[in-house]
Amino acid sequence: DADDRVVLGSPFPDFTYGITNNFTYKNFDLSFLIQGVQGGEIVNGNINYNEQLRMNRAYTANRFVSPMFPGDGRTVYSTTTPGNQIMLTDYTIEDGSYAAIRDFSLGYTIPKNLAESIHISSMRAYFSAQNLVYIMSPGYRGVNPEARNTSSRYNNPLVDGYQRGVFPLNRTFTLGVDITF
């Protein structure tokens, strides 16, 4: 009954952090943005959908199969049986902590006299990446702890901490040359 229910965590992180910086040394330049959150529990709604359970090894590796193969004693079998409402248990609560290198850029500007010798004002070659490194909590079994929900009745700004049907973050790499004539 209702007297047996308890609050399990909070969807709000304990703290959010970030740092950005730009460095130059001789003709090299480096810039980066590191960002992350610590704490905050997410209700992983994907657990309630069988297709997700069967396809994601994080859900199936330690599941109960039989008394001979009991798994870790916590992970349920990949089908939900009538009357077994795993969404109302702590099995669905996961740590939403992550750390990410959001933006990274490394460049080299050729010396002015070399640029003028090839009849240009300046030239800079660079490598940049977005979401270069993304580290999630080991207790998180989804693909993106930042995305809270994408559809359903939970797609409401007043509901936080429920996650279902999310997409992974794209990692983007760019090589480029900036030339000024």
C-alpha cells in the first residue's frame, strides 16, 4: 500500500561543473570545454520495454535465468510478467553522473613570413572535435544520461528524471584550414 513507498533519490544533480580555456604557445593554439554533472538519479523507463532489454547487454548479462544460473540476484529476466511492476522498484533508478569534453580544438598558424611568401595574409590548420570524450557512471545502463525523455505523458517540463527512448550523443570531428588572402 502507499505506506510502503519511499522516495528514491532526486533527479537533480548534486552539482554541475565546467571549465573552458584557451592556450597559445608560439604558433599553436588549444581550446577546450569540459562539462559534467555529479549525482542525480534517473528513472530508466527503457527497462519496461522488452525490445530494449533483449538488445542491451547491460540488462541481460546478469539476469536470472534459472535456479542454477541466478545471475546477480538483482537483474530480472528479460520479460515482464503480469503483476511484476519493475517500474515501481529501485531496479529502474540509475546514477545520472557524467563528464564530457564537449569542445576541443588544436590549431597551428603558419609564420607570417611563410604566409606572405605564398601570397596570403595568414593560414591556420586545425583539428576540432565535439563530444570527444564522454564518461558515464558505471551504474548507468542507457545511452545518454542527459536526455530525460522524448515522448509520452512524461514529456512535460514539470517532470524530470524519467528517461525513455533517447538517442546517443554524436561525436563530430573536423579538420580544416583557414586562409586569409
